[in-house]
Amino acid sequence: MHNPGMFDWNDLRHFLAVAREGSTLAAAKTLGVNQSTVHRRLVELERRLGCVLVERHPTGYRLTEFGKDLLPHAQRVEDEANALQRRVMAFDQKMRGSIRLTCSTTVAHRLMTTQFLDAFHARFPEVKVELLMTERLLDISKGEADVAIRGGGPKEPNLVGKKIADVPWGIYASRRYIERHGRPKRPEDADAHSVIEFIGEIANLKAAEWLRSKAPLATVAGQSSNIPSVLMAVKAGVGLAALPAPLANHDNELVCVFGPIAELDYPTFLVTHRELRDIPRIRAFFEYCQTQLKPIVRGVQRRKAS
């Protein structure tokens, strides 16, 4: 029988990513590496263990029986490795180092067009804020980010958060679209119009569900899995869509057809892991965000001087 040698924790990370994502390409995107690296790491882990962990199928990769048996053990190793990393960070009492902040691309754009990050860096010059822009909810417990600005409160018991603001939403169309198709007077009138449907990560947003419920017969003229693409589709005259007011109201090509709609107000929170919140640089960043972030999230901030 093969006697497995020592293996690298990084190989296990790649195995877990493939198990979760179902393909080496998706796993590579999650890990921020190229596809060949994922494949190489997986092959190396299988070589060291002397067993096949995954099998290639037409729809992607599936775990073998041994892979399924190994999976919960690998997950526990991951949990312990992440817990160890958090404990190491917790002992770092110096006001220096990095903070990986994750948020959507729309929020990130508003942060970058203000003095928000510059002012924090001026106050704490040895602390670097790394901005991770993505529509995917990065897993703070798994060490994918340190702090998040995201809609909805923390849903995991090991996460803690502070509410920053309620973001108003409305239904928007381009001026060109209204000139061609008219402006609906009531939400139900949208049934006779074209709409842009939310899919993927944003499919379950309240705003998307609200428009579907008010205009179930509307023609779906386009689909998008992120808000910037929805905005571009609306600007191009594709149809009506729900958009956050702080984003849409600054675009002169767009018209707010309905709204802001009170029931669509979207609570935005600052979130971190409870074991990270007392690290000095993260505590300082939380306090700074609580005093500075609300007008930016709501879209009433001053922009950088040009």
C-alpha cells in the first residue's frame, strides 16, 4: 500500500476550491491564480496521497469516493489554519500593516472618487487599505478579506458588523428609452415595457424581486449579474431596471421613473470577524468608517478635487 508523504497546505486549498466550484477555471478565479496552477497543485496532492481525488466529467470535476471522504477533513484543516492566522493577527498590536477591504464595484468606485482612503492613509500612514472589488461575497472566516462593506447584516455567528446607512433604490430608464417608448406612470405599467433582469449574485436583491412582482409580463430584454453592467444596459436604452440611487442619480442620461422606493432601502453594513475587530488597525478603520462612510454610501459625498 502507498505510504503518503507530507503534503502542502496550499495543495489542500486548491483541492477545496475545486470541490466547491466544480471546475479548475472557477477555482482559479476564486483563488486569484491561473488554471494551470490549480491543476498542478491538484495533481501534486494526488501524487503525495497516492489516490485520485477528482474525476473529469463533461460538466466539470466531481469528487471520487476518496475525495468525498477527504473533504470534511480538509475543511477542518482549513478552519484551523484560518483560526491560527486570526490569532496571529490578534497579537499584532502595532498600528501598521494591511487591511483587505471587500465591497461591490459600485461602492468601490464611490470610495475611489472621494478622499476617503487618502484621508485614512494620511491619519495612519503605516496602514495600507487594499480594495477588493467584487460582486461575490468574499468569506471573511476563510481569510479571503479582513473587512467588508456589504448589504445586509452579518449572517454568520462569528462575524460582527455596524450599520452604515440605508441605500435608496429606484427604477430607472434612459432619456432615449423614454423618448422612444414613453414613461410608465405606475409600476404596473412596466408590464408593457422592456426590463433588465438581475441574475447570479444579485438575483435575490429586493429591488429585483420588486420589479418582477410589479411587472411579471414585462419583456426581459437583457440580463446581468452585476450592477455596473445593469447601469450600462439602462444607459444604452435596453429597458427599465432597478438601480441604487447614489449610482444612478449622478448620471445625466438616466431618469428615475419610480422612486426612491422606501421598501427597497438597502441596509449597508461594515463587517469583520469577531477575532479581528480588536486589532488596533482594524478597530481604527471601523471607527473611521462609522464617522466618514455614510455620505459616501448614500451618494452625497464630495468628490476628489481635480
